[in-house]
Amino acid sequence: AFMLDVGGDINTTGNFRVNGSVLSSGIGGSGTTNYIPIFTAATTIGTSTIYQSSGSVGIGTTTPTGLLTIATGTTNALVASNAGYIGIGTTTPIGLLHIATGTTNALVVSAAGNIGIGTTSPSSIFSVAGASLFGGNITATGTLTVSSTSTFAGATFSGNVGIGTTTPAQLLTVDGNLLVTGTTTFNGIAYKW
């Protein structure tokens, strides 16, 4: 509640004071329709860069595509959609977080919480589409499934490894043809292929 709340006109014959100081010139200025006003000086109102239209707010843009759109130049840098999704580099985010670079979808966090890199529909906790390079160690405490052609240089595995099977019964189980070049040693006996 306010000490004074007036629903009509007020006429004063004395000074109008704010915190004890006389407001001599009043507050004035002009603005632009739909722009949020900003104080440009102590008693002057001007136009800010924040634009409001139909419940959406644009910063640096007059055409917000979601609840909040922040634009740099002609590019929408950040969009908060009506569905609560955040888009960076895209005006139409398709997940909780959607980062795009140009026409490439760099990263998507789906509504289910799955993370996709190079894919807009991650089907598991972490999905990567395309070539990947890992410069450090990768530790998988569950099943590690690798499809297509893969190279493991200096890899160390504990437990059973399956090639062409998801249920290896031995340390190494190969389901399919095997191409071996060089020398292979079985039980201490070397075989040259």
C-alpha cells in the first residue's frame, strides 16, 4: 500500500518534492512506440534498445520471435521461445537448449535431457553424429557400442570385446569375417599371413 494513492488529477500550488528535494523541471522527454523508456539523464526519458510487442521482448530487434530475442546486427544471437526453449544462433529452438552455427546444428539438449552434437534428435543421453576426435581418455562403465568403421590406436579394454556382436562371450569375440595381415601368435606359435 502507498501513503498516497490518487485515482484522478492532482493540482498543486506549491513545489513538488521527491525525497525532500524540489523537482523544479519535472520529468519529460519523448519515446518511440513499443520501446521501453530509459532515463537518459536525471529527469529526461528517451528510447532504449528494448522493444516490446504482443508480450514478446526484443533487444536489438523489433521482430522478436519468442518471449525474448536478443539480436546482434541482423543475427538473432539468443531466443527464448514461448515453449521455454533457448536458442543460440537459431530463431526456432527445438530443445531445451539449441545451439546452431549457420545452418549446422552444433548442440541440442532435448526435452528428455539427451544431448546431441551434430544431431537434432539425440536418442540417448549423449549422441554424436559425424566424425569425432577425443584427445583424452574415454571411460565407459557400461556397454560401449561403436558402429561403422572405427580405429582404436593404443586402446585398452577390460572385460570382453565384441566385434560384430553386442554379446561377446570371450575376451575377444568376432562375429563375421576377419582380415589379418602380419604375424599373429596363438599359444606361443607365430603364424605369418
